[in-house]
Amino acid sequence: MNPVPVLSGYSDLYCLGQNSSDMGETRLDGLQLRVTPQQREIIESAAASQNETITDYVIRHAVSAAKEDLADHRFFTIDDAAWVEFNALLERPPVYKPRLAKLLAQPAPWRD
């Protein structure tokens, strides 16, 4: 697939492709990205190495990265009532869990 010639050395990469995802969901929205020819070549090569269309490859990686970003939040906003409840949970004494203690006393399975 040849990049579309565009001013300033960028090409368009369309993520429209197939009508249905692997999960059977119909894709209705489109996404257009501006990439350099080198970026496009890397993405095309990686997609081909995984036997995926560019659309499937880009969507899979974009969704995975987005989920990681969302899970990696360091700051959360909560109202006053939730803050009081959160602090109460932090301040309560720990509960001894014998099965957890037994598990943690065992050597880690990945260590020799």
C-alpha cells in the first residue's frame, strides 16, 4: 500500500476497514490519523507480521494503550462523603487472614 502524497511529508492512515470487529460488533465510527511515511511503513509491517489488517492492528493497540492509561490514574476526585468513607477504611485495623499469611510465607514460584 503506497502512502497518499500529502504536503509536509505526512500521509493519511484511515482506520475504517472492516465492518465488524472480532467480537461481532459493527464498527460505525471512523478515525483518521496523520502519520509520516516512516510511521506508516512501521505500522503496515507490524500489522502484516501479525496477519492483521492495519485497522485491526491499530485499533487493538490503541484500545490496549487507552485501557492502560485509564488504569494508570494516580489522582482521583471524590466528594467529601466518599473521602470520609475512604479514610475510615484506611484507619480500621488490619484483619489477620491465615490463608494469605500461609501463601505469603511460601517461596515465590518464579524464584529458584
